Amino acid sequence: MRKLFIVLFVTTVFAQNSDFRKVDFGDSYESVKDKETMKLVLERENTLMYEGNVGGIDTYLVYNFHNDSFYLSSYMFKKEHTNRNGFIDDYNSIKKLLKKKYGEETFPFGKEYWWKNDLYQDDYEDWGMALAVGHLQITTSYSSKAKNGNDMEIRHGVTGSNYSISHVIMYYDKKLQEIANSAKEESSLDDF
């Protein structure tokens, strides 16, 4: 019985999910680099960029670090569409996966579909154009706890301007991001 308990305990400890893919917030640059399985395409002092496929869509994956501590990652989906409403379809397919993993979403702007200009709002066939010219932004957020105990946020959105549309998911540890942002601001103050 004692051996069974030890096996179950060890299995439970090591079977815990990571914060993002196979890494945890706060992991070092080298640790993330060792664990990530996508194709590495860019390596900078505080950034690692990979290329791969997520949810059936080709994507770039970016990891950001501050003081050798992972605090932010982003998927930047690369798929282009001749019919711009395809971006909305992609968004909805990824949203289903995120909702299944993280539960109910919230809406950072009070609603999922945020219209800055309602010119195209009445005709769904034009919503892709509305995205492209910056009239429409579609965004959801999900909250979770990171393994370090900090609050984690996942922000998923489609937005555009100048006839270019971006589909992105950002994962970040709120506390570590706040520390990184404060350090960047402090560094910027030295320029003045």
C-alpha cells in the first residue's frame, strides 16, 4: 500500500500541466529553448521565435524574457485568406479549443465583438473588411493560475488596420509582466 501511495504521489507531481506548452512562467531562456519542439527561426537576447502549427493553422510562436525569466508568449497565426471572413472562422475554431481548455471566456472591452465604427456591422459578409480597416476588433480573455501561484491571462483576438489582419493569442503571467513593463519604463526614463 505504501509503495502504491508513493507511485501515485510521484505520478501526480510530475503529471501536472505546464503553464504554456511544456514550459512554466519564470523558466529560464535556456530551459525554454531546451523544451520547445517547434522549429527555432529567431534567437535574440530576450526573445525566442519558433515556427509551427497550432490548431491546424501555421503560426509563429514567440517567447519573451526579462532577467532570464519567461513571462510572455504569443502565437501569431500566419494564415492568409482571400475572403477576410476566414479570419473570423479561424478565430472561432481556436476559441472553441481555448474554451475547452480554460473554461468560460470574458470580454476585455465588455463584449466580444467591439465595433469602433459600425459602417459594416449590418452585413456579416463585410465583417472581414471591417476587421481589415480597423472598424471591428474581436477579443476574448481567459484566466488561470500559473504554477508559481501568480495570475495568468490568455488574450485571444483578431484585429486589423490598413487592410492587414492579425490573429494572435497572448499568454502572460500578470505579475512577471508588470515587473518587465516597470523595468522597461525605468530604462526608457534614462533616455530623457
